[in-house]
Amino acid sequence: MRAEWINPFIAATATTFEVLLECDVERGKPRLKSAVQPQFEISGLMSMQGEASGLVVVSLHRDVAVEATRFIVGHASGAIDADVVDVICEMTNMIAGGANNQLEQLSMQIGLPSVITGKNHVVNYPSGVATITIPCETKWGPFCVDASIKARPSRVLREPTASV
Amino acid sequence: MRAEWINPFIAATATTFEVLLECDVERGKPRLKSAVQPQFEISGLMSMQGEASGLVVVSLHRDVAVEATRFIVGHASGAIDADVVDVICEMTNMIAGGANNQLEQLSMQIGLPSVITGKNHVVNYPSGVATITIPCETKWGPFCVDASIKARPSRVLREPTASV
């Protein structure tokens, strides 16, 4: 995971919360994620593939997921229901898609999102894949965005400078 | 999810357990997965992307994951540790990769695997994505393979007959 690949995720997260939810995000310092750090109760996952392989995990405190759903749908039951799943899928889609637009040199496509729910679930990565976690805070509570990108060793990445 | 897309996952699952683990799989009847069915304690996830988008979830009873790791690594602590995560990543990779080889008309690539751990975690899908679950039993205990494939509406799939 190269350092310059982190900023697109930071920018896409702020834009998504601003545009989708009219909600400011206070961002902490990105750091390397430790091996078995549990997620918040709701995690949206999105895979990205092309000249590199990526995985984005948007993990939210239950209150953030519920209040985001209330903002979008107009009501929320308080339970983790199909509305919450769809809102978190859309949020994950926008963050991964927005970051991907800024990483065009990796020629990746985004895939099908999924949403993991459950207290103390952990997203584990295979050995050798470094993950950066970006801690965030909102008026509704905390969430984080975890990003892993692994270059395919068999391919030469097209650097932006190569096209000049 | 077309019916003819299920058999490649069934075949790849049997082959993976036979080749990787020398372990027979007794398969139940594939069925549509209900919305909020919890997974077993350990789930390997793999996304597939190309002319269609797919997601494969290999969800295993803890005993199956631990005994598979003992078979591959030669020992197992009984905990869900980095060895277990790597073995389940490899298993998920082989099942998704094997199925993908038989679905070449969809021109998909497989991505980075991840492993979700946690009791009663649930993998949720966005509205409109049907998931087939294939229940399986081994000498070590139960597991299941869940497969979702969604054709991209904007693209015409290259059918095998088109190349004749």
C-alpha cells in the first residue's frame, strides 16, 4: 500500500458524507491497521480489481449507520434492516468509486458491495497485505475507512508520469 | 443469478476440498439464501469482476477451519489465528478461482480475499442481488458456499455459443 494511495480514500470519504448525508467528518491520523482489530458493528465491503487489487471496508458505529439511514430514507426502525444495508452499500460504493476515480493509473473496477453485521466481527486479510485505517468522527458517532491495495507483481503499473 | 452459474461453484468446492485437504464433501441441495441468515463463525470472501460482478462467501464451522489448518500447516492452536486466516484465504481463492475458470464467458477476475470472523456475523447483500447457498458437510463439520453473480445491465454477456 503506497502512501499516495491513501489520500483518494480520505477525499472520497469526506465528499461522500458531505454530498450523501450533509454531514461533516472529522478525520484522525491514518495508521497501519493491526492484525485482529475488531470492526464497528456494521461494515460495508467493496473489492476493486484491475492492474492492482484493492479492498475497502467502511466500518460504522451502529448509531452512524442508523442516523445515516434516517437521513436518506426519512425514517429508521433502529434495527439493522434492509434499509440500513442498502444505505451502507451505497455509501461504500460512493467511497470506493470516488477513490477509484482518483486512482485511474491502477485501472480498477469496483464490484458488488456487501455489508457485514455482528458485534465484534473482525475483517482479516491474508499475510502480506498491509491495511491503512482512517479513523473518523461525526456528529452521529465514529466510523473508520480501511483500505488495502496490492499491486499485481506480474504487471507493471501505469504511472501517471508515463503518459506525459 | 442464473441456474447454470451454480454448478461451477459446486464442482470447484468438491475439487478444492479433495485436492487441498484430501477431504470428501457431502453436498446438500442449493437454495436461495434468506436475507439475514447468520454465517458460521469464519467466512472467506472473494469478489469477482468483469463482464459480471460476483461474490463468493465460504462460511465454515470453527472446527472445519481449525482441522483444515491442522491438515495444511501440520499443527493448529485451536484459536482463529493467522494460520487459519491464510488457509481460509487459500481455500476461498481456490473455490472462487476454480469456479471462475468454468465461467469464462463472464470474463471475470478474482480479487483480494478477506476472512470475516465473529460469532453470529451476517453477510448482507444489496437489494436485488440473489444469493444461492450450497450447504456442505465434511468429517470435520459443516460449511456452506454462497454465490451471487449479477450481470452488468449495460453489457451484453458473451455466451459460449457466440464463439462457435
